[in-house]
Amino acid sequence: MGDRRTEEVLPSPLAWRHVIDRETEPTVTVAGDRPDLVAELNAEWHRLASEVGILDGNGVFLIDFPDSRSPGWTRVRLTGDWDLSGALGKRPGQPEFVTLSLDGDAMVGATTEEHAVRLVAVDRLRERRDEVARAAGAETPQERAATWASLFEGPQPPRELLESWANGLSLNPGTPRELRPGLVEQSSYAIYGALPTETVDALLDHPDWNLRMRAAEQQPNITPEQWSRVILGEQDERQRWILTMLAADRWAELPEAACRALAADPSARVRSEIARLKCLPADLSVALAADPDGGVRYAACTAAWPHLDQPARQALLTDSHGIARTRALLLHHREHPMPLSVFETLDAKRDALETCLLERDLAHHAARHGEPSERRSLAANPRLAPDLIDLLAEDPDAHVRFAVSTRSDLTEEQRAAVHYDFDPGIHYFPLDWVVALHEDQAAMRRLALSSHPLVRRNVARAPHPPPDVVERLAHDEDRVVQLFLAESCDDAPADMLMRVWQWWDGSLTTPDRPRGHPNFPCHDLLRYADDPHPRMRQLALDDPQSTPELVERLSRDRSEEVRYRAVCDPRLSPVAAAWLLEDPHEHIRNAAARHPHMPAGILVRLLRQSGGSAETAARNPALPAEVMRQMVELLSPSATAAD
């Protein structure tokens, strides 16, 4: 019945617990050796479903069964020839399914044992859930201490569970600094955060190549001396090349002595990566531009070019290695006009059209006869003649006209005259020339009046545009202009931030904006506690006058995003945290498991479950430090070997 969706009821795996728990007494047990078994089971299910209130007025209910292609609740209604017990199981008369009322307050499940079928009916599910949450939240300090001690009783946890602990503790902000080195060899997550210098030293000297590589790839504070030691100490050519490549990719600085040693490395791959280092002395760039290997000459060409004498440049311009020669030609023709005859020999035609100084015949030919992609590159060339700009402004290809419309040398009248297509919903790269003018207040005032949304969007990225520009852009018809102002401008006005908040709650690059902006309203927000818009209701919790009682109320809100805001509030009670652990939405359940007020009894139960539950529980920052220490001790190879 209708499209599949997340139902705002108890998640189906939690409903299954009522059916398969060995401590649950079945409501009805039907022997499995009867000739009319299927009909009897269907009749019993229907009777129980009617008694506890599974079927709504239209006969619609929720169902889940193990062989479903998409586990979770599906809305269904019985047809005239329905047959649950004959269809939902390994064979007729061996049913495995659970059904739930649309309001989530009643369920009937069926599961098959060796000689019988168990039917379990449960009503008042919300009330029972409330009772369980209240009981869990009422634990005493003595009960908590005993519960934590029980985590380590019994046999050694299985390896899979220990790996989940290691992953969770690695991501736990409360894990003591001194325990983190013990996690590095157990979890791939542990190496992402900044580790102590002595730990990084040990990792870069570790006999395991994968640990050395991951440390070089992920650790944020590797010193030049550490880079030098790990690269120069690597005997394997391939591994030395990978480490050098990582250093170049991360713009690492190496001591000059290390640069000189690596520039003379017997591996051409290593020398190619050294040529990319930002800290490379000019004389080494020049030497590498004359390297016997063509790939090295290509890699060194750009950095070396300003320092090369004429014979060295000429050698690269006639290089036998194609990509080295092409790179040299592109650099040469940034200063000397490129003729059509040279252009026709190039593979990198689009690069040439966009970056090089072009002879008139070549530019004219490309503007009239080039492929659309070539004309688009030409339209971005900053040294294109005005008449060719005008020609491309009327190009039949919309992408070419758009490239013309974003040129820095157009007046705003010229820009407005270009008929370009603009899709407000797609991502556009920044206009570097506008970004370069962010400190120029006169330019910001002029460009803020542009008819081109992309120009105005880039103006809105300025940290401190003039006040009149801020006021104008805060009411721009393109709402992405307002969004960029909210993300980048320190002076964005409060009323605009509130408008943006109603449709945007943060990106990966600026996750705290607009709500985390210094100018975002923080008073008089309680008036939104009953607002029909969920995004506004959650703001009530940011008001300094908000109370733990309001947190509690909004933790039961009908909107998942309001409940998620409540579950992230430090004032959430243990009872509410326990309640939200059975929320329909996984991200809310996970946030509840990580909440510092989650009762210890529940956390210990989760820590004993394999997979994601244990990992999420191990991320809870309220785990006592002594408990974390014992968990890390169990992760050590000696503990595993003893087991």
C-alpha cells in the first residue's frame, strides 16, 4: 500500500526481539503436525490481530519478514485470498513474520520452532517502552558501578567484538590521550587524529609497511625531519615512491639535504615526485628538468621554467618525450604567440586555447571552427581579442556563451547582454578573479550590482564586504547568494540568517552555518517551541531560557529533525536517551547511544553486541576512563594470545 518509507514506529529489528526472545511467553502455540495447519495459523493470527488492534479502519497494517528484499516495515492490506502463514516462511505452515499497527502500539509475530509455531501478541507497546526507559534511567551509582564491572566478567570477548570496541574508542572524543597509541594497530580509525610525536615516530619506524604509509598519509603534524627519515629509510623502491608522492601531495617540506638525496634517487618515479615538492630549491628543479627520464623532465618543467636559460628551454621545446615537450610548449607560448602550425601538433589543445598567447589566425580559426569544448576553453582565455569575445558571446553553444559571461574583462553592461543559461541548482566553481578582488571595496560595490548570479555569489564569499553590499546581497533574489553570505561573511545580518536557516542547516565545508554564525539570533527563540515548521521548533532549545523539560518534550516530537536536535542536547535525561534508542531513524538511535546520559546498563548491553551497536556504544564519551583502559588492555596482542 503506497511507496516504501521509514515509518514513525518501533524499528522492525526491535519488534522482532519480542518474537524471538526465549524469555517471551507465546500468546498461542500451534502444533506443527496438523493437516489444517496453515488455515489454523491464519485464523489465529487474524484473531490476535483483531484483538490487539493491528488492523486500522481500512485494514492496513505493517509487516516485515526475513526474506524481504528490503528489510523493514511495508504497508499492506489483506486481499480476499490472503495467506500469511502459507507464503511467509521456508515452506507453508512454517511462518516467520511480524505485523504491527500503523500507530506502532500493537504487534503480532510468528516464528517456527521444531514442532510448533509460536504466535506472540503484544499491545501497549509505547507504554511498555516508556516503562523500560524509566527503569533504565533510574539506575543508582552503585548499580552503574556494578554494571561496568560486569562488562569484563566471563570469557574473553570474541575478536570481532574487540575490533568494534577499537573502532568506537578511536572515534570517541573522551578516550584519554595516553590510551590512543594502543588503538593504532587495532583500528584503521585511530590514525586519523593527531597523535603524540613519540607515537608518530614509532609509526613511521614501524615494521608494518601499511602502518608507515597510513601514518604518512593521515597524520597532520609530520615534521620535515620525520618526512626525511621515513622516506630516506625506505629500502623498497615502490614504497619509497609512494611516501614521496604522499609528501608532494600534502605540500610537505623536507630538509634541503633530503631533497638533494632524493633528487639523485635511482628511481625515476621518486625523482618525478620530488620535482613536485613546493620546497624544492631552484637549482634542483633546473637539474631535474634535464633528467635522463622524460617523465621527470615533465614533472620538473613548470617549477624550473622561470630559472632555465635559453639552451635549457630550447632542449625542452624539442624534447623527445611528448608530454615534456608539450608542457614546455605551453609555458613558452604564455610569452610568445602560438601559431596554428604548432597548435595542430598538440594533444593538449584545450589547455593551449585557455592559457596561451595565441596568434590572430589561430584564435580566429578556433573561434569559428573549433569544437564546442575548444571554443569554451578559448572563451576563458584572458588575452582574447575583443572582437573574438563578441563573436563567442553569440556562439550557438550555451556553454561557450556562459564562459564568456564570466570573463573578468567585461563591463557589467556587456555581461548583461550575453544570453547565457544559468541553472541555480547546480554547483559552479569559484571565479578566481572575483575572489582576488575581495579586499577591494569599490570592486565589491560594482560587482554586487552585476546581473550575473555567479558573480554576485562570489562577491558574497568575501569575509568583509562593505555594509551596503551586505545589505543588498542579504535580499538577493538568488537564495544561494544569501547562503554564501551566511557561510562566509562575518557581518551577515540576523534576519537573513534566520531566513536561510529555514531551508539550509549546514554543509560539509561549513557545517555550523547559518546556525553557528555569531550574528544568528540566540534570544527570544522560545516562541518557536510550537511552530509548525520543524526547523524552527528545534531553535527553541538554543534559547538561554530553555529548560530540560523542553528538551524532554521535543525528544518526543513528531519530526525526526527536532528529535535529533533534542538527542544532541547535553541536558537530555537518561530516560529520554533510553527512549530514543528505539527511534525509527538510525541516526537518532546512534546519537542516543553516544549521549553521555545513556544509562550504563544499556551501554553494557550494546557493548556486548557485535557489529555497529558495540562500535557506537564505544564512542560514548561518558564511558569511565578505567573502563576504557580495561577495554584497550583486552585489545592488546598479548591478551588475544592468552585467550
